Amino acid sequence: MAAGSTARALPALTQIPLTFARRRVLLVGDLVADHYIYGQTDRVSREAPVLIVRHESSEVKLGGGANVAANVRALSGQVTAVGVLGADEMGRALRRLFEAAGIQVSAASARGIETETKTRILAGGLNTTRQQMLRLDRGQRGPLPTRLRRTVARLVEEAAREADAVVVSDYGAGVVGEEVREVLRKLAGDGLPVCVDSRYALASFAGVTVCKPNEPELETFTGRPLRTEADLMEAGLEAVKRLGCRALLVTRGRYGMVLFDARGGVDVIPVYGAKEAVDVTGAGDTVIATFALSLAAGATFGEAARLANVAGALVVQKQGTATVSREELLGELRGAR
């Protein structure tokens, strides 16, 4: 479909977001605390060739899978988040943020488990823009204990009974192990849409409904470089076949998306809008959240992809980890002529 015809088709999709509030999405994955420390710097330390940062403020935001849940909620959907949280400061902070956002959380925990946390230090001079100077990651090293993995799988089974769609946000922190994947494959086989965004382990999700890799992730999965459009098309169709999924949504940044289906169909979706991206942080979270919520509301794969494409274009106009509201999405759809 050409870019012009895509724009003309968008107003026809406005009925789908109107039903978002009546749909529930189950988020399964790595619940991450995005911890920001802000400061000012104007001199170099005498102890080492490093800048001294004078602390000014700090905040915690919903990151990783938690950001996907926040995006579903911002779009007015109901959402339950299942994952792992530690009994630590960051775990408590995430629970407070979930409650404030109206997100139900069903998290497993155990002694010695630390909440997955990404601490970013941003600093600048008195009259300059803050820059990220350092990121410090904390969290589980290696696989989760077997008992905890089984607990997460049980929580997924229980929460899925009230869900209209499932989103899996796998950042590689070990929450989505084989026990959980078995449950997800069963849910998909029973007809519940299961949409997966996995950074490092796409191959392990064979049998789900939809997978959403970006181009580098598709390259890694297929083992072939994507130098041309023909390479991309061949790799996408190969991936659908190997994964046994009903659809594959490949995100391409400024080149838009391509939707492949199990019947060999290819739907090229141009990037929406002409504005340059301000910040692409978390854009994939917005895309998969919008896509899954749209499927929960009865959209086709193509309709869900186009709604996700618009939402992704809106969120990259915002600084940092951000969400798109249903009102913003509807306003954009209604204005597309």
C-alpha cells in the first residue's frame, strides 16, 4: 500500500481505539526500573580524569516490560503485568508506579532476587543540556531459580484467564524461561493472541501468534545480512516459516514496517509522518503495546500494524521513555487526510 493510500485509510481505523478501554492485555516479561540521576558538572576530579557531578535530583520510571504495560494503560487498555520484582528499594518504587498508573501487578519474588535496574547519570554545565555520562545495570545474573520460574509460569496461566491478548517483553533478564514459553505456546494454540518482542532469544518462541523483531534481530535470527529489500523479504518469509507464527512484524525505524503472514503475504507499511525522530528510546515498547491492544480489540494484523506505526511515530517525538495516550492516537488518526 502506498504512503498516500495509507494516510487515507487511517481515519477508518478510529473505531478500534474506542474499544481499548474494554480490553485487557497481559504483559509478561522483564519489569525494569529506569533510574535517572540528574546533576551538574563544572570541574574535573583531582583523584582521576573524571568529571565531578553535583547531584540535583533523581527519579524512577517504568522500563522494559513495565514500559510496555504503561503504554497499554496510556492507551486506556486494562493491563496486568507478570514478572519478577525484588524486595528492594527499586522493587517498591516500581510497585508504587504500577499502582499510580492503574496497572495490576502479579510479580514473583524470592530471597536474594534484585529488581532489574538501569541507572543512568545525566549531567551538564550550568547553561548546557544534560548528557548521559554513565549507565549502571543491576539485576539477576544467570537463570532464575527453578522454583521462581515455575511460579512465574503459574502466574501467567492465572492472569491469562481474563486477558484478551498477551504481550511478551523479553529483554534477556531470565524471566521468560522455558516454563513460561510452554504456557505461552498453549495459550496461542488455544486462540489467545500472543505477541512477542524478544531481544536475544527470538528462536525460542516458535509457536506463538506474532513475533516483532527489528531488522538487526531478524538478521541474527536468519543468519543472513539484509543488504537489499529482496534480502529483507526473503528473510521475513523464512522467519515466519521457521517460527511457525501467524505473522511477523519487522520494525525498520525511519523505513517503517513490514508485516509478513503465514500464507506468504507481505504488507509494506511506510513510516508515518515527515518529522525527524527526537528520541527513539522505548519506541518498540509503544509499537508492541499498540499492536497487541489492537488485536485484543478485534483488529486484523494489518490494522493493528498501522495503528502501531502511527503510535510509534508519535512517541519518538517525545524525550526519554514515554507513552502515547488514546486521545493522542485518535487525534492523529482523525487528522490524517
